[in-house]
Amino acid sequence: MPVNKLIKDVRKRKGLLKIIANINWLTVEKIFNMLVSLFVGVWVARYLGPDKYGAMNYAVAFIALFAPLSRLGLDTIVVRNIVQNPEKKDEHLGTTLFLKFIGSVVMFVLAVVLINFLKTDHPQIKIYVLILAFGHIFKSMDTINLWFQSQIQSKYTVFSRSASLAIISLMKIAFILTQSPLIAFIWTLLLDMIVSTVFLFLFYQAKGEISIFRWKMKISVLKDMLKDSWPLMLSSIAVLIYMRMDQVMLGSMISSRALGIYSAAVKISEKWYFIPIIISISVFPAIVNAKKRSEKLYLSRLQRLYDLFTWFSISFALLITIFSKHIILFLYGKDYLQASSVLSVHIWAGVFVFLAIASERYLITENTTKISFYRNLLGAVFNVILNVILIPSYGMMGAAYATLFSYMVSGYLSNILFKKSRKIFFMFLKSLFPVHYFKEIRNKFN
């Protein structure tokens, strides 16, 4: 074998091993998070009961609607830019930090003002929103995580979040054992944001190539970033409308108790969304590089990602649907039994979440992020309209069906409307009928 080819093969293998290691780190974190949630999170839900648990989740869901303002759709854009232009990393990171801080302050003001116009059955929810909105100002420091993503070194982010989770979980257990009020658990949500930020800062200062204090904010970079990211920011707002509006509307239109039961199902249903996120984060640099090398290789990698996501999500949703009642009874108890019906419907939205996450990477690589906004806007519009129609008559189940259908519209059906995204529509169909794999196997034996 020629020396040059050998070197190339070794480099490819090292890159693949780095991606696999990165996926492993992120997977370990999410599994750890999931196990802690099953123990501590469920314990908190049982301790608070559906009414108080619903009040807490109302505040969390309301704040989530404004979270895109603190991120500004910059994350994947910044990772892409650093991969493509590593010599300008200080400018990209510094400008991102500045933009995220300004966005977080705007988010704080809007959330605190608008919560006063909503009807709630818990007067203290306004205080909960104030506390959580303030915590999101610290989230601007998540810019550090983007550097680690671009270097496929997410283990440092994992260390930071896991350490924070362990500390905060111990605090929650202490509050349960001492019969503390709901407000104590709200404070832990704020502390989680602060503690994880501190750990992330310390790791970056120890492992980063340049100190955070040498990052630069540059106006020309700022303009380019906002030009690329505004569709993603608006898209994120639309996403969170159809991911969280059901909870806000259910809490306002029915009761906090209904929201508490519904939230129990949603927590389980959304717990597995980390799988497509960590895989796509880890393979995104490889997909960008494949685009540079060969269109055929690029599309092949995307199709394999779709195949994996399609069949894993369908299999998992079917399994949860069959055992939904047993899962709810085991984890939350009889007070939350109604959540089993919600779970059996809501879990299928995950199939379209997987597809949306995979296609998001395609749209970013193709620099057609406006489509993300348009299709997520369609999903948000359908979600709000269906919730208004279905929640008064069907309560929690109406919210679940509204969410499922809006995810289907946004994550899949809307792709047929745009020329650049039709390829995504047919990739999913190809995944459902993976005859291309049988052709590949036949070709190998011929």
C-alpha cells in the first residue's frame, strides 16, 4: 500500500474514532441524566403532586418559549464557521458571546413583562418565571460549548453538566426530605444554570487554545452571523411554540393539575430526544467535510443518518406505546395514571423530531436555513390552532394529538413544499423501504 494512502486511511480512522468517542461521551451524559431524572425527577413529581408539579412546569414551559432569544440560532452556524475557518475562532466565539448576552437580557425583559398578561391558577408563577428568566442570562456562557463541539471534544461539556446535575440533584433530595416548599425547587433550576456555567468556564480556561479573555467581538462577523442565523432563530421560536405552547395553553385553559399529569408523560416522551441530537452534533463536522469532497459521499452519509433515525424512532415509539400504562404506574404512581394515554400518543411525535434534527443538518450545510423557519412556522401555526380547537373538548389528549400532528407537518410533510427540501421528503420514504441496502449487498456478492 502506498505511504500516502496509508496516511490518509489512518487519518480517516482517527477522525472516525474521535466522532465515536464524542458520541460515547454525550451518550454517557444523557444516560446519566436520564437515570437521575428517573430517580430524582420522578421523586420530585411524586412529592409535589400533579398540582404543584404542573405549576413548576408551567413556568419552565413559558420560559422555554423565549429561549431562542438567548441563543439567536447561532450554535450550528458558529460550529460550521469554526470548522471552516479555525484561524478566526476568537472572533466567532467573542461575537457569539456578545450576541447571546444581549439576547438573554432581551429575553428576560420580555418574559417578565408578558407573564403578567396570562391567566394562571397559581399567583406565584410570576415569581417562578422571574427567577428562571434571570438564570438564562448565564446561559450565554454556553458559547464555550460551541468550541468543544467544533473540536469534537464534548467530554468537557459532559463533565460540566454532569457535575452540576449531581450537585443539584443532591439539593433536591435534601429539599424533599426536609419537606421544602415548591419555591425551593425553582431555585435549584436557577442554580443548575449557574453551576454548569462555572464548570464549563473552568474547563475551557484549562483546555482551550486561547483564553476567553482574548475573544474578540467584531462588527463584520456579527453582521454575517445574524444574516445566517436569523432564520434559525425564528425557526427555533416556531419549534418551541409547538413543543411548549401545548403546556402553556393547557395550564391556562384547564388547570395546573392537568398540566402536571400531561407533563409527566411529556418528560418521558422527550427524554429520548437526546439520541438524534448527540449523533447529529458529532457527525455534523464529518458531513460538512464530505460535502467538500464529494456530493455522492455527502448524500450517502445523510441517507444512512436518515435510515438509522427512522427505524430506531419507530421501534422505540412502538415499544413505549405497548407498555405506557406500566411505565407511568411504576414511575409516577396512580395520581398520574391518566398520563399513560397521553404518552401512547405523544411518543410518536419523536419519529418526526428525529427526522427534523437530521434534516436541519442538511439545510445548514446547504445554507438554506430559511426553509427551517418556514416549515417550523407551519408546525407552530398548526399547533396553536389545533390546541385552541382540541383542548377545550378533549383536554390533555387534545394537546397530545395537536402536538403529534404539528410535529408531522413541520418535521416531514412541509418538506414537499420547497424545492430544496424535497430531497429530504423522499429520503424518509427511502428509509421506510430500504431496498437500497439489499442492492448494496447484492452488488458485493456479484
